[in-house]
Amino acid sequence: MVSMNFKHLLGPRIIKTGLATFLTALICQMLTLPAIFAVITSIVSIEPTAKASLKKAYIRFPASILGAFIAVMSTFFLGDSPLAYSIAATLTIVVCHQLKLFDGMLVASLTAVAMVPNIHDAFAYNFFSRLATTTIGLTTAGLVNYLVLPPKYQHQIQELISTIERDTLNLFIQRSKEVLIGNFQSTASIKQLEAINTKVSRAHQLIKYEHEEYQYHKDLNRKRSMTDLEKQLQIDQLIILHLSNMIYLPDDQYFDFTMDEREAYVQILEATEQQKPIPRPALSTFKSSVKHLNEFDDNQLKSHYIYELLMIQKLMKDH
């Protein structure tokens, strides 16, 4: 159990960060350059995808140069003083914000304040060495991110989709039981639905990362698998949408099921829990009910609920 937790903790991104830090520091030492600024840049530059690292490098490089210039000027006029640190950090953030260099704001401000105590009188040397170390840090991080343990998010996406489907199925069963006993407003179901939607958002984020990787690590089989997973997630989202309509019901409005409908609903839930095919007579009972309600406009809320129930069953069957 301990080894499994350690393996989970020591993920590819942590390994790549450690490797990029080591290589960056090694290169700087070989070139007799200050390693601290390059190391800071390399740590920040390890991104979830190679594309993100490359894209943000174009922002972090000029931002870091601006930070270095501001640090040099602050130290030139104020020396190694508290005010120099404050101005270096504040002005770097303000300038980066004005130039919309948002992704470079952190590394630029960190390196700006880190430069202040090390500049002394060698203003030109420190500025140009910062230029060199920034280049080393960004390049090393980009190469490590591209070449070492290229990100593959398919397994994570597949596991996440399986979790979403399991949670959705459990929530469907729970919500059905609530409505059967007359509990039409349920805080517990709403919280579980929100948790499922959070996982859906995470799955879309991972899918976005996976698509970005295609530009650098093309694999047709991998792309086909991803297409299937995306279709699967789309169907899951449709089920979740219909389930949310079963959860968010109007206040102070109620309906009741007939004995035949209750028996049919119980059969549906039992089959769902046992992962067996839904009995056709049970579905036919609800189809007849919703048709009757539509014809006589007897209870719109009940008609709405049964419609959502039948749509979920259809999607689950097709899925």
C-alpha cells in the first residue's frame, strides 16, 4: 500500500521537474552562471503538455528579462535595501500585467527579488547572465517536457469516465428512491450532482491536454481511442442532464405514482442495481402513463419526470 501511494505521489510531472532542475543546474555550473534563476524558470516551466510549455515560454522569456531589468535598475538606485525588493516585485508585476504577460508574472517577480542581493556593482553582467540563464531554464524544461515521459491522459480519462458513470448510476437509484417516498427536494442529491459535474469538467480538461499532445506525439490508434472516449462522455453528459431535470423540481409541487407505476419503477431500480436488462413491461407501463398524461394534461410535473426517466433508460440501453 505504501509503495502504491508513493508511486501515485511521484508522478511524471514531479519526475520531469526534478530532472529539469538537475540538468538546468548542471548546465549553469558548467558555464559558471548563477543556477538559481535558471532553476526557478525550469520549475515553473514544466506544464501538463509540451504545447503549453512552448506557448508559455514565449511569454515567460520577455517577462523574465523585464524582471531582471527592473531588479538591476532598483538596485542601481536603491542598493540592497527593503525598498529595492518592494519596487522590484511590485513594478515587475505591474509591467507584466500591463503588457498582458500573465503567465510570466510569477517567474519574473520571483527572479527579480532573487537578483537584488546578488547584483552588487556588476549590473551589466547580472543582466546578461539572467538573459542566458532564462534561456537555459526554458529550453531545458521544454526539452524534458517533450522528450521525457510524454503525457498520456487516456488512462486517466478512462478511469474518470468510469467513475462518472458509476456515480451517475448510484445517483439515479438514490434519486428514484427519494421520489418514490415523496422526497422531491433533496440537498444530498444536489451535492452529488455537483460533484459529478466537477468530474466532468476535469475530464474535459484532460481531453484538451490530450488533444494538445497530438501535435507533437501523433498516434492514430491513440486518436481513435480518444474519439470513442469523447463520444462516451457526451452520452454520459446527456444522462446527467436528464438526471438533473429529475433532481431540480419546482418547489411546492408534488405528484404520486399509481400502484402499477410503483411496481414498474421498483422493477427498473432492481434491474439497474443488478446490472440486468430493464423489463419491457415496466417501461411500457411508464410509456402508457406519459401518453395518458399528455393527452389529458393531468399532471405536467409527473409527465416531465416520467419523460426524463424514460430518456435515461433509453440512453443507458444504447450506451
